[in-house]
Amino acid sequence: MTKLLIIADDLTGALDTGVQFAQLGISVQMCSDPAHVPQNTSDDVLVINAHTRHMHPREAYRVVYDIIAGFGGRIKYVYKKTDSALRGCVGAELDAAAKALNTSVAFVPALPKLGRTTVNATQYINGTELAKSEFGMDPLEPMHNSYIPDIISEQSDIPCRIGGRISNSPEICIFDASTDEDVMRTAAELVNGGAVLFAGCAGLAGALARLLPFEKGQAMQPVKTASFGVICGSLNPTTAAQVEYASEREFRVVAIDAGEFLRADFQKSEQRVYASIRMKDITSVKLPFVLKAGGPAITGSNAGQLIADGLGCMAKEMLSVMDGYTLLVTGGDTLMAFIKYCGYPTLRIARELSSGVVCLLAEIQGKTVQLVSKSGGFGRPELFDQLYKMMKD
């Protein structure tokens, strides 16, 4: 019977949280869409991608509340995964979880090993306040606040306080952490104090995987493949640096102007057709590649989703010419679009390859496809090249 329910706002978040348990040999079931939530499973952990990252806060509230209420108290612990840069509907979703369980949320948003720290309830990215970091300059989803209670209050009216004891009333308790040891110490205090509703990113999840009463077994391992490909839907500067580094090595980079994805006739556009031809040439000789959105940055409420849909559709169409490839898809929306076009295949989480980078297996069209997911803001410039060398047969 499931002991822990994890609800994430996008697919990469679901994966990099679920893998904290899977790589310890804890049984994990992955659900990529809330419309297909299993109500009975023998796995200890159930991870659900709620698709709430880009929803209106009221809609995100309802999705999270309904998922939790649907289990009718049959699961002992609930974990609301949040973005480490606090993007999306964080306030609304924490509000929903607290009210669905009628208890306070233990919120530990730090991920110190990736430079996400929380000091005096203010979120920092590599020592810089969130709003002044690269996330404050994101062309699609800029963060304008760094003080967490202010971010939450934009979408929630329940009490928000710093630290303290967990109570049996809906409120949000924020805990500071600057190191992994801080996260582990806080997690232990929360578990010992009887907390049942937790929130945060992979940092707190990793601590709970070690502290909560799970049976542990043998974790799955990735397999070697002939080559490595990247489907890059992220416009984050960190990912751009990774593409630049890869382009100076063996990788072939194929770019489609971001504005092309907004065209109604994108499927027939000259750039898309040329990119497909170029990709067939590259994969026929098993060269590593990056397929990405490029050109001038674009803005618009649905620009990011259109780019994700276009790249996800192209990746699915190219599966027939990518035998022998491990495929990295960066950006949760792009990976989700790819999975949607593949018909929501069964996903099995293997292990974390590096911080925020997760290996998983998908059964697609009768074949096992090895995938790697990466959130846009994670990793050093050499990451793609390192993964290629790690996975290459």
C-alpha cells in the first residue's frame, strides 16, 4: 500500500523528486498525468505530475486539492514538490494541500547542492537573491520577489510563518537551510515531530527517503547506448551554456528559430522540414546532437508551451531514426509534450546521474527508450558532453 504521495507541478519535478526514493531501492510508481491516477498500488511511493506549473492559481489549487482528497486519508504522508526557484503556483498549491489535509505544511524550499538556499525566509540562487538572479530575468516567467512569504501571499491567504512547530490547522511553515546538513536536520525534526505534509524540492525529498519507514531493495541502472541526443526546449541561460559547450565538441546542433514554433503552419515550415532532414543525416551515423529552439528570445503567455509542443512532436517522429540513442529532454514542458505524443507510456525511474538529472526508461511502440530529464536551470556547461561520454557504449 502506498505510504507517500508526491505531487509535482511538472514532469521534471516529478522525476527528480521520485528518483530520490527509487535510487535507494524504494518502490516508486510514476503517473505522468492526473487523469490516470491509480487508486490502488502496492508501491510505497506514488508520484503524480499534476501539470500545474502554468495553470491559473485557482485551477492549480483545485487540481492539487482534488488529488489529495481523492485518496480519502488512505496515504500517511504527502509531499508537495515545488520548483527550487519558486516558479509556478507555489502559494495556491501549498494552500490546497494544507486545507485538503487540515494541517500545516512543512516547507523546506532549499536545494543547497545546486546553490538554492533559504536564509531568513528569503530564497537565494548561488548567493544572489532570487529576483536578482537569472530567474528574475527569465523571458517567459520572471520572478520579481525573493521573500518567500510575499511570493506565497500572492496566491494564498492562509497564515505563513517562519519555522516553529507543526500544528493541526492549515498554515505554511517555512524553514531556512543553507547546507545539506541543515536540510537533513530539519527533516529529522519534522518527522520526529509528527509532520505528515511536506513541501520542497529534491533536497528535502532526499532526506525523507532516508528517514521515512520504507523497505529498500535494488535500484535500476542505466544501460550503455551507441550515442546521445538532446531535445532542448529550455531558454534558460544555464542550458544555453551547455549547448554552447557541446557545440564545441562532437555534438551537431540543429536550431529552429523560436518564433517559428508560433506559426500556425509550423508543421510545414521551411526551417522545420530542413531540421528533420538534417537530423536524419546526423542520426544515420550515430553522432551526438542537440535539437533546439534558437534565435531571438520571444515572449507571450503560450510561447513556451508552443515551443515544447513543437519539439516534443518532432522528437516522437524521429524515434524511428534514433535507435541506439539515449535521449535527453531538457525542460519539463518539452518532456511532457514528448510523452503525450508517445501516448503516455509507462515510465520507470532508474537513478539520478547528477543533481537534477534523472535517467528513466519508457516503453514506446514496443521498444524500451532510455531517456534523461533535466530541468532548465541545472548543471555545469560541460554537462551534455559528460552525459554523452557516460552513456556511450
